[in-house]
Amino acid sequence: MSVAVPATSTAGAVARGVRAIGVDIAPAMVEVARARLAGVEFRIGDAKALDDADARFGAVAGAFGMLHLAEPDHAIAEAFRVLCPGGTYAFTVWDGPERATFLGMGIQAVIAHAEMTVPVPPGPPIFQAAGRNFTAAFAMGRECPGHAARIDSPPTTKAVSRTRVIAVLERGAS
Ligand SMILES: C[S@@+](CC[C@H](N)C(=O)[O-])C[C@H]1O[C@@H](n2cnc3c(N)ncnc32)[C@H](O)[C@@H]1O
């Protein structure tokens, strides 16, 4: 199962020959995913309250969905509920702006140039799930029988200077 889909993450699972289901809370995202990946089941659903029976999936994955949730612990608990014993739960989040340089630059540009008084709905802090801050929430996985929890930092995660990011953007990502 792929939570907070759209099509990209689910496509990866399908390419491996896995029967995958994609879930996203936004109807428009589900529509796009359906249009991109014909024959795959996509449905509207909330990561914090999945419609599925217990122990139904061999793997649950979520790419960059967790950081949108005000209560990520609920989504983690749901993922472990629908996982078979010994199944795998994997999700990705942004690292803090001091390491995720590109994202940090984007945030600074927004702060400098955007109209910041526009009312927006309340949301969770974007870096709530970054680095060590999130280990306490993720520890819940260790308490689920039959599962092991591990936090990996990809080997490519490293602080990069702003100058280098700009140079790559100007050159193009070839
Ligand atoms: C940044 S996008 C991630 C897209 C995709 N996984 C990727 O890596 O390209 C975050 C997605 O999370 C979805 N989302 C936000 N809250 C959600 C929730 N409670 N349950 C399920 N999906 C949610 C949004 O609708 C959005 O499609």
C-alpha cells in the first residue's frame, strides 16, 4: 500500500511486480494517479484512519506525506495496524533546512518575497519529522510485535552550499 500517493511511489511498487494500492486524501491527486497508472487501484483515504482490515499488507510506504500530518503518530499506528507481522513500513521526510539546502533556499525566498499575511489553514511544522526530533514518534514501531524499526539517512544526505545549488540549477541537472 502506498499512502499519500500520487502515482510516482506506487509506480515503483508496480514496476517490481507488486500488487499495489494507492491512497491519498486529495481527490484531485487520486484522479491524477488513476490517469497515470491505469489498472492500479487508487482511492481517497486518510493516512490517519485507513479503511483497510488489520494485517492486510506486506508493505506500507509513504513518500513525503508524513510531514503534512498534524498527528503523525496516528498515521504510524495505522500503518502498523494494516501491516502483516514482519511487514515493512517505510516513509521519507525532508531533513532540516541546514541539510536540505534546496528546500531551505525555497523557504527563505518565500519568506522574503511572498505575501505572508494571507490566511492559511493551520498545519504542522514542516520540519516536525526531520532528524532526531521524530525518533520518539517512530519508536512506536518498535512496540509492535513482529516489526523492527530503523531510521536511515540516505548516503546522499549532506549539507551543500547555496553556491553549489545555484550552479547546478543554472547548469541544469544533467
Ligand atoms: C508532497 S505530496 C507527496 C507526493 C508523493 N508521495 C511524491 O513523493 O511525489 C503529499 C501528499 O500527501 C497527501 N496527504 C496529506 N495529508 C494526507 C492524509 N491525512 N492522508 C493521506 N494523504 C495525505 C497530499 O494530498 C499530497 O498528495
